[in-house]
Amino acid sequence: MQLYFNIYIIKIFTNLQYLNFCPSSIWYSRISLKVFTENLASSTLLELHVTVNNFDDCLYLLDERFNQLHTFYVNVADIQSSQQTINNMENLSNLKYFSLYSNVEINAYDELIVPLLNRMFNLEELSLYVKICDKNTFVDGNDLKKNILNNMSRLKKFQFYIRSTTGVLNQINIPSNEDIQYTFKYFHNNHIISYVDYFTDTQRGQCHIYSYPYTLNEYYKITNNFPGGLNKCVTKISLYDERPFEYKFFLRIAQSFPYLKKLIIENMKPQNGKQSDDIRYLCL
């Protein structure tokens, strides 16, 4: 019943221009559009904030049923390939502000995310927060510029967090953090932070790239190579590494996340030398 109510808000309020299914609302739920594809449209809606079950739902919302939409913020619970037939080829010329967030690891970045963004050639602001797995190479500045940004000549603001992982077994030329950072040399309007890790036990590589200041409230898979920096928005983090976490690392974490409330540690290696107990996470 709650889902039906959420969907038919659009049909009941025929002059609606702004709609936000905010997580704090008592009516909040993830929306699935599989059974609501027909007759769900609006020629007045300009701005939409919503959480959807899967990437198909995101595409449904952008299939011209809201043909005046200029601002779209979407949280996608699951992103994977689908057999659904959706009108996802038309350019989205009215869209000026777009934010995509997903907290799941995806392996269809090139197949799904990049083609969607290439339809948004008039974007002025883009926020992209995704975790990419099983890609042949890390997503870096060259990848973003070639596959996304070169198609957005009007873009004025780009905020992002991208964590990509790849297998490093049998790879000869694996990039260093200096290599990754160099790919952002033409990002003049952004302060970009990056760091790269290679895990010998699992034969995997991991690369974090993000615009600073960091705007999300969570930060996962932080390693010993984390460069620091003040992150006032973050309240939840996870730490992961195949090398032990030493005292100086925890001190850097405490300084970087002053409002931390939830801490998850994934590390089986003991500290080499315990120096002090005087590290305080005042908000935990």
C-alpha cells in the first residue's frame, strides 16, 4: 500500500514540480516501477529525488515520461544488466543536474553507467558515487575525461567518489598512485585525492579516487595508504588491509574523521609495536 501511495502522488498532484522521497519520511521506500510503467508521467515535474530498487527503474524514470525534468538525484540499490526493453537511447537534453549514488559493487560500469551519462550532454552539475569491481583497469582521470566529461561541454561542477578493483594476477604494468594522480592533471577546478593498493594474498588491486572535500557520510575499505585529510561529513568507516594497522595509522584516522560513530575493522595482522592507548574517537 505504501508503494502505491508513493507512485500515485505524481498522478494525484497534477501540477507537481518538486518531489523528494526522502529517507526520513514515514512514506519512504525503494520504488520499483515494473508494474507502474504505463500512464505514469508528468509534464510539470522539474526535480526528483528518489531511491529505486535497480538500474532498470532509473532508466524508466528517464524514458521521457518526465519530459521537463532538469534535476534528478537517484540512489540505486542494485545495478546489473537486465533483459528488460526500455527506451534508453534518447538524449536527455533538459537534464541539468544529476546525482547517481549506489552502495553496491557493480561490474557493469562501462555497459550501463557510461552510456546513461553520455545521454546527458547538457549537464551543468554531476555527482557520481559508485564502486566498480572486476574491471580490467582502474577508473582514473583519463577514463573519466574520455568516456564521460568530453561529452559534457557545459559541465561546471563535478563531484565524485569512485572505488574500482581489478585482478592483478599476470599483469606486468600496474599503475602506481603517482600514475593515477597524473591522469588528473587537467582537472583544474577539482582537488582530487587518489590512492592505490595491491593485495598479494588475494591478487587484487584497489584504487580510490574522489573529489575533495568528501561529501558522503560513509567511507569504506580504507587502507594504510589513506593520505589523510579532514572529512567532517563522515560518520561511518571501514578499514581493510593485508598489512597490520599501526598506531600512527589509527592516529591519522582519528584526526581525519572527527565525527566518527561507526568503525568496522577487517584485518587479521597483529600490530608490530603497540605504542599507546591514547587515541580517542570522541563520537564513537
